[in-house]
Amino acid sequence: GQTGSGKTHTITGDISDLLSIDQMGILPRTLFHIFSEFEKSEYMMQASVSYMEIYNEVCQDLLNADYDTEALGSLPKVVLREDPIKKEIIFQNLKKHPIGNAKDGLHWLLFGDANRTIVATPMNPASSRSHCVFTVYVHGRKEGSDKTISSKLHLVDLAGSERIAKTNPMGVTLREARSINKSLMFLEQVIVTLADIAKRKQRPPQPGRKQDQRVHIPYRNSKITTVLKDSLGGNCVTAMVATVASEEVHMPESISTCKFAKRVGKIANSATVNMTERPALVISRLQEENARLKEELRRLGAADDADYVLTEADRHELAQLVDDFVLNADPAAALVAGNSVKGQFCFGQLKRLVLEARLQASRPPSPGEISREQELHETRQLLREREREVAILKSMVPPPKLLVDTASQFDEPPTPPAPARPAAELEATRRRLEEIFAATAGDAASAPHQQPATPVCATVADVNVTRSTYVHVSRNRPTYMLRVK
């Protein structure tokens, strides 16, 4: 609405008397209504408030008592940032103050109104030169639940628009009027764009026309549109109050205000409940539940142990369980009995087995047991003696000779066995071989670094006069077997 048309009085009203709400505006009545609904709700509700002023496109915290409010612009600056994950606006340096009832909220409202920028203009002796946003934050959860519901309510008192040609402001007032009109123009652009998007959604689809074209919404053009981003086109319900002046001279401004309100009414939003699950509450609830279950199990276990009586079937089953545990060779085997009564019976069975084993070990053997053990010892000793005799006999038997015919290693085919030669011929052959060896050794000494082209004999080891006469010779490297023809 136009400046001086009653916007601030509609929002705040007269709050001098806190006991009567007849003269109070929308904001105080809202606080009383919220806390009256808290009393009826099944949720445990908490509320907090903040109060922010947008003066010449600068955001300031009106509820910060640490600064001097006498000087204009001395309030702490609030920085607007957008969370890239949650896609919501974050107000940096804006303090939230918890309230326990409606009167606490009215106290902070009066405190913030005292810090607002109010200047006398030709059209209004107490004109608000800034946009003010009073926000109520609400959180609630049911007892024993880890899910919380959350919401926030922006109560906005917009600065009034004015025609500079009529009022003729000067200096700071002129600069304030330009900033107010500019921000209201951007707010109107956002609202027109949102109304156009809602109109497109209602339009029936037509062939050849794209229905999912993305339209840019100019939220970032001003601070007031950035602050109200999630209150205009987000998960919200929006209500607008338009105030008009009754004088005929302000008729053009009143018509413009009504057109603006009509555009706001065309915005279509669908709101849903904001319900989130807080990890800290989930952890706390699970820890409490674990502690409660442990205490319950402890009580049930103590009562069960005190009243439990073993039956004959239980005794037989536990005795078999102990026997299986003792015979199990696995060192990691476990003996799980159940309650303490069964465990005590299993320990008694183990004690009985240990005592029987000790008694068996300490008792002297009977005559029959002694004779059997002696007979077994003598048999084992006789067996060891027989094994030693067999080993001695095996060592006395010569190993069989293996006649390896290496004739297949030569390229010549095997010849039939030659007749036995006389000893004189054999001796001549031996001397001939020794002469060959001596001559070859002399050549090798004269040229030690040259390898002979053919194998030579190092020593004459043996000569066997048989059907097939072989000469076994050996060198320092390999060993050869030469057949003597």
C-alpha cells in the first residue's frame, strides 16, 4: 500500500495494553493464536523469533542489544546466503531468541520497533523507511519420536510506495524513497512471474508448444525478494493485506495497489508439512531403548534363574552336551548351557569327569592289567629286534649290476660280439692308448687356451675282455665309454 495508508498499524496495532487484544494488530494476535494452538497440540512445541530490517538494501538485526542504536546504520549487518543443498536462504548474523509465551514475543517486538528507521515525510509524520520482517520459527515433536515438524512464519511490514513528483523529497529522504520504490517494483516482477507460471500450469496442453519451459524468477534483484523467496514460490501459504487511502487525490495509487493485490492472488502454491528426522534424536532414542532392554533382560534373567528347576530330560541333555564338549578337539569350542542353573549343572559334570580321571590315574593296576601290559611290551621289543635283523641282511646282499649298452648313443649300428682276443693283443692296445694320451697332453700344454676338436682320453680306467670289449675312459669334465674294435 501507499505510504500513510495504515500498513504498520494493521500489522502491529496498539500493544500498549498487553492484557487486551482488541486494539492489537495482526502480529500480536498471531503470537497469541500460535501459543493457544500449542496447548491443544499433541506435539512438544518450541518457538523462537527474529526481527530484521531492510533499509536501503542493507539488512540489519533489530533485536541485537550489543550495538548503539542512536546512530543510523549502527545495527549489525545481516548477510544473505543460499544453501546449495537445502536450497534455502541462510541469514548470517541474525539472532534467534526463544520465547515461552506470547508476551515474550511482544517484548521482542517492542524492542525491535524501537530500533526501526522512522522519518517524517510530507505524507506521513511517522513513515517507516524500511521493510521489516518479523519471523516466528516453530519446531515440535511427539514424545518418544525422533521425527520433528518445523515451520516459519514471515510477518512482513513493507515500506510504503510514494510518487516523488507529489511529495518532492530531498536528500536522504529522496534516496530512501528511490530504494523503496525500486524494491517494490522488483517484488511486483516476481509476483507477476509467479502468477504467469501458475496460469501456464492451468492452461491445457497444445500440440507443438513446449509446456515445460523454465522461466527465470528474479528473486536476486532485491533483498526483500530474496528474503521472501520461500514465502512466495516455495512450500508455503501466502496471505497479503492491501491498504488504500480513502482520499480522491490518492485514487491512482489505490488502483495500482489493488492491481498488485490481484496479481498476488493468482499465485498458486501447494504446501506440505516439513517433517525431518534428526540423527541426534535417533541416536539418543536407540541408546535409551538399549538401556531399557538390557535392564529388562537382567530382571527377567534373575527371575528365571531363581524359579527354574531342571528336569530329568534337561539333565540327560546337559550331560550329553558336556560329553560332546570334552570330546571335541577344537580348542575354540564353546559350551553354551543357557541360564545360570544349567551352567552350574554343566560345571558339576566337568568336575565329576576330572575327579574320575584323577582317581583312575592314582589307582594301582590289577594283576591282569600288569600281565597284559608286560606281554605288549615284550611283543614290541621282539618286533624291533626282527626289524634290525632284516636291515643287516639287506646291507650284506650286493646290489645288482646294471649293464648299460651305450651303443645306441653312436651313429653306427651295433656290431655283433667279437671273439675274445689274446692278452698280448690287449696289452698292445693299452700301450697304444697311453701313447695317444701322452701326445695329446703335450699338445694341450703348448696351447692351454684352445679346446680340442675331438674328445681325448685322460686315463685308461679298465679293459674288460668279454664278448663286447669296452674301454672305460674318463676325463676331467665328462665321462666317455669307447668301444674297442
